[in-house]
Amino acid sequence: MQYELRTQVIDPPRKTFDHLVRRYGDRPASRYEEGTIDIQAKENFHYRPLWDPAHDIYDEAYSAFRLTDPYSFTDPRQYYYAPYVTSRAAMADAVAATLDYLDSRDLLSRLPDAWSSVMGELLVPLRHYESGAQMVSCDIARFGFGTTITQCAAYAAFDRIGNAQALSRVGIALGGGTAELLADAKTRWVEDASLQGLRRYVEELFLEKDWGRALVRLDVADRLVYGLFFAHLDDAAIDQGAGSYSLVAQHLSSWFADQRKWVEALYKAWVTDPGTGAANTQLLAVTTTEALAAALVALGPVAARADELVGAAAAASLDATATTIRDAVAALTA
Amino acid sequence: MKQRYEALTRDLDWEPSYVAKSDVFPHTEFEGIKIHDWSKWEDPFRLTVDAYTKYQAEKDKRLYAVLDGFAQSQGHLTLTEASYLNAMKLFLQGVTPLEYQAHRNFAYLARHLNGPGPRFAALCQSIDEMRHTQTEIHTLSNYNKYYGGFHNYLEQHDRVWYLSVPKSFFDDALTAGPFEFLIAIGFSFEYLLTNLLFVPFMSGASFNGDLPTMTFGFSAQSDESRHMTLGLEAIKFLLEQDEANVPIVQAWIDKWFWRGYRVTALVAQMLDYMLPRKVMSWKEAFELYFEEQMLGGLFQDLAFYGITPPKHVDDAIAEKEILSHQVYWTLYQFSHAAAFTTTFPDADAQTWLAENYPGTFDKLYKPLWDKEARNLENGGRHFVRGLPQLCQVCQIPMLFTEPDDPTTLCQRESVHNGEKFQTCSNGCQWIFEREPEKYVQAWLPVHQIYQGNCGGPTVPDVLAWYGIQEGDGGEYKGSVDDTNWKSWHNAADHSHIGSEA
């Protein structure tokens, strides 16, 4: 039994906006669709950029990667601003809870020395890697073509600064509540031999003008970095009694799983595009292969240093991730 | 707190050594701005990502609850009148796409400014602007289901004659360098003119029963106050870094004041003519928000740096009692080619106008409406069938008058590479002649129609290309919105109203 509430009902003459009806037919649209699809201006730009008169304000020629219809890609997570910040607020709460717990049980200072060194020497300096990734993602957010793509990139940029801040907090906690370890980590990022390859990789990425290639090059490095630090070393830490490393790693690992959802979906849209798919596939294969070679050079010394510290077969794990990436490329072009 | 914030955010930066710094930041030198120490940029908010996401998620939860409740309860029927929504049509068509443009270009600043403090502030603003784009769309989406004029706003922003005013304004800013953009949007748009450009729509909403838009306005307030602070911080930073920056910044203030002020012409007529329940007159808003707060306050502070009030500000002051009347009179006659409706100001409205514009309304504009009243009696509502000439810079039809004579049309002509270009005012002419290579590129809707780029040679061809449907434009009285509004309200006997199963 339910009671009958009488409400005024008016049949709305329209279900949604014209551009969505043209694309999806006459049906109500979701908030993701209304807030995302076709939002980027399409035509009749008034002026050319002073800093790049060869291009329009929004121009597909900013990348060699093309989609016949840029909105053939949509974010599988359907993030518009509200669900995005809601999801990140929950992630931030989880990180804070972990840090509080580590702090209340004084767990970081009870880490085995070698793992404490992994965190101080290698993990905390990654905050600079994240900061670099933020800049690369911002470039994609500006120069990418189509709001479905640039929206993902803008949120990713914000995520990266969030990751950098979370790693900074770990550094502060590890440093007994002071910022000393952060200063130390910055010196390491700029000077330690083991980190110079990665720093170089990021700096060279800043010069990549093609946003699609920048996205792939960042993703390749990300897969190696996250595979190493937040999957492989996470397992090793648990095996070696350094559970608090894992407590930290879980958050970055679950963020990265979320991040890769949209990147993979974009790759899929690129390679399956009926018009540009073949060219995109070639580009994706070549870019990934080149980036992988460079990223392995960059990360080899990081893995080697991790192995020196904790003997965790990190170098072998890097090779395993590389094989997975190579296989994926081979499958693309098969 | 400050130390912690700096450790978390600012100290993330490092000096590149494998590539040249000038290659990492290739856009921050060509404008001639000299920055000696990026760390002097103060970020007064010191937000961290976790604090930001929690606060914003909470705000959005409340906002969307209001939107859902309003939609479910047919809240649109509690507006003062359906004609109020003309203001919101203008907002969705003209302003929301600008929020999106801001989102994209603050992402550009978040990449291309050399300092980590301003980059992070710009990134926060970038995603805030995405929030505003989407919350505005979601707020107005419910009205689109019941009323005309909203349904094709994106395509119209790219195509329609009066919308090239805001579009060209923002395109101008996006195609400038990063520092000019900061002054154009961060300072001039978000600080200097925000109370004239943005706030009147939100206040109009609150006076006319538009709970969702008003709630959106309140919900955006804390974001906007961060953006205003960023704009003010940006200008102070540039001025303090090097004396040679002062004349460059002054010229940008001069340009962007006038450029933004011309966009407010659309807001002025909205305040004085489109709102069934008035908030305040344009003149009063201009005096309070611009003359008193900006000229009397802000520019007194900026004088310390050697900054003077914007060039041509006197021309703006001189037209505060005529601006809205001239613009609405023009839109009234061209609204058959617009995605909003206009109507004859009734006796009450004219009384209000005469009271608020004692020096000008009865003398200059009432006679026009009296003549139109006679046309209406004879069944001949007036529409102009020709196409107006547009100003090469602001793209508003050439409707403005000489600064000292409200009865003589103002027309300025400049010659560039042997070709003649028309502008509407001293301000627009000065802007044109400063950067003619930029403004000759303008996509002027009327020129484009004549060149056959807008769907065809006839008015119906062009309107079809604009995606304008029956009831979107023209006269409000008897329009689809007016008719529906009345039938929905006359359904008091519930004969047309069903009940939810």
C-alpha cells in the first residue's frame, strides 16, 4: 500500500538540448552528457593566438592523434564536476584516515630501516614527478580536442597535485612532523643519480607540443612508476614486514586504477575510429614503443636502487611491466 | 599553516637542467612583462586539494538537491513571469560558454606560468570554471524542457549576431598571452566588472522566484571570491615585479575595461527591461559597483603603483543614463532574429524607467515607445527587416551616440592596409588602432551573412542556420512561452493536470 500524492504534471515540450537530440536521439540526457558533450566551441573563432598564429583557439591539429568525432570518446567514469569532487573528497578522507592511523601508532618510525629509506629516498621524491605530471595534464586540458578528453585531463591534473600533496604528507609524517625530509627529497630529485633519468624524462616531456603524444608518453611512464611503487613494492613490503608502506601505497594504486580507465577508453576510441583508426594505431604503437624505451632507461636506476635497499626484484618487475606494455602494442598492430 | 601549505604546494617546483627553462615556459616573455621573483606571488587562500574537494563536494550536494526539488515540484510555475526567463536565455547563450572558455585557459595558465603558486591557483580556478559551466547548464536545463530559447545555446554562441559580442570578447582574451589574459579575465572581468556582468543575473533571479539560479549564484560566491582575489593578486604582482610592467598593464586595463564594459551593454538592458520585478537600475548598479567601488576604491589603491583609471572611462560614465534604453530599443526591433523575446514596456515599467532615469527617459526614449504604442494599436509591431552594421571591435550594432550628444549616432572609421573599418566609439576605435592585425580577423556575423556563410541569403535561411524555432524570438505577448505559461496557470481547475501514479 502506498499513499497517493497528487502533483501537478506537465508534459515538457522538450527532453534536452538540440545538440544532444541530434547525437543521441530524442531522449532525456544525463548530467554528464549535458555538462560535457559538444561544449567546446566548434566554429567561427574570431582571432588566432598571438603565440601560435598557425592554429585556431581549439584546433585538432594540436595533435597527430585524431578522432573523426571527438565525442566518440566518453569518460567511462562519467565524471562531471560534482561526482568528480565527491569521489576525490572520499579518497582524501581515506588518505587522511591512513595517515592518522600511521601517526597514532607511530608506524612510520617503526618501519624496517631499508623500507624507511625506500620511502625517503625514492617514494617521497615522486611528489616532483606528480607535479610534473600535473603540468603535462594541464597542457592536455588546454590543447586537447573535445571536452570529453580535456575534462578528464583537467581532473587528472588536479589529481596529480593531490597525489603530490599526499606524498608530501607522507614525507612530513616520515620526517617526524617536519618538512626536513621534503627538502631532502627535493635535493635527491635534483641530484641523486638514481632519480636523474626520471627527472630528465619529465623535463623532456614538458617540451612535447603534441598533446596526444604527451598523454601517451606520460601514461607509459606512469604504468612503470605505479607498477613498480604501488603494485610490486607494495607486495614486497608486505612480505618483508613493512605493512605501513602498503597502507600508503593502496591509495595511489586505487587512484591509478581509476586514472587508467579513461586513458584506456581513449586509446580504444583512437584505434577503433572508422576514419582515423589505422593512423592512430600506428601512432600509438610508435609512440608507446619509443616512450617505453626511454622510460625504461629512466626507471632502471630507480629499480636498481630499490633492489639495493630491499632486494625486491624491482628490476625484474619493471621488465615484466614493459613486456605487458609491449604485448599490448603488438596486439594493436597484429 | 603557511609553512605546511608551502611545503605541500610551492616547494614541488624545481629548476630544470636537462632542457632550457625558456623552452619549458615559452609563452612568458613575448609580452614584455618582466618577472624577477615568482615566489613573491602570494596565494592568500592556501587551499590544499583535500580541503578543496571536501568543501566543493558539500556545496554541490546542496545545490543539486535544490535543483532536483525545484524540478520535481514544477517550481518554474512560481517564477514572476515566463518573460523573466529571457534574462536566463541570454545568460545560458552568452555567459555559460564563457565560463567554459575560462576553464580551458586557466588550464593553460596552470601549465604555462613559471611559478608553482600561481599555477596551482590557476588550476583551482580552471576546475571551478568547469563547475560553473556545468552547474549553470544543469540549473537551466529544467527551464529548457518547458520554455523556448534555451535549446540550441551552444551552436548559437558560435553563430548568432548578438552572441558574437561575448564570444569575440573571450576569444580576444584566449588569443592573448598569459599575462594579458590574467589582466583581461582575472582582473578586469572577474574583479573590475564582475558586479556588473555576473551578479545582476543572480540578483534578478532572486527577485523573480528563480530559486535554482539564485542558489547557484550563492554557491558560486566563495569560488568567485577566490577568483577576485587571484585577479587582484595578479595585478599587484605584475606591478610590483618591475616598473617597466606598469605601462603595459595600464594599456591592458584601458583595453579590457572598455572591452568588458561594452559586453555589459547586454546586461544593462536586461536589468532595466527584461526583469518583470526589477532589482535596481543599470545607472544605480553602475554608480555603486563601478564608480563608487572601483573608481572610488580600487583605483585609489592602484594609484600607489602609478595606475590611473581606464582610458575612456568618462565616455562610459557619460552614457550611464542612455545605454540600456538604446540597447533595448535595438534588441526590441531585432528580436525576431534572436533566441529571446522582447515586448513593449507597459505603463508600470515606463513609470519605473522615468523615475530611475529622470534626465533621459521621458525626453529621449518615451517618444519612441509612444510611437510604437501607436504602431501596436494599428496591429503593426515594429521589426527591422534589414541587417545592422556591427562595430569591428565589440560587434554590437552601431547604435551608440556621441558622448556629448545622445541624438547623434557615433561612428568612427579607421583605415588599415587601405581598407576601412567602422567602430562604435572612441574606446573601440582606440582598441582597433592599437592592434589592427588582430581585429581585422574578426568573424563579423553580418558580414558573414552577406558573404553567404550563414545558411543562405534570406532571413528564414539564417534563422534556420541559427537553429531558431517558432517561439524562440520575436514578440513575447502571444508567444509560445506566453501561451503555455497562461494555460499552465489557468489549469487551476486541474482539468489539464494529471496526477502521478
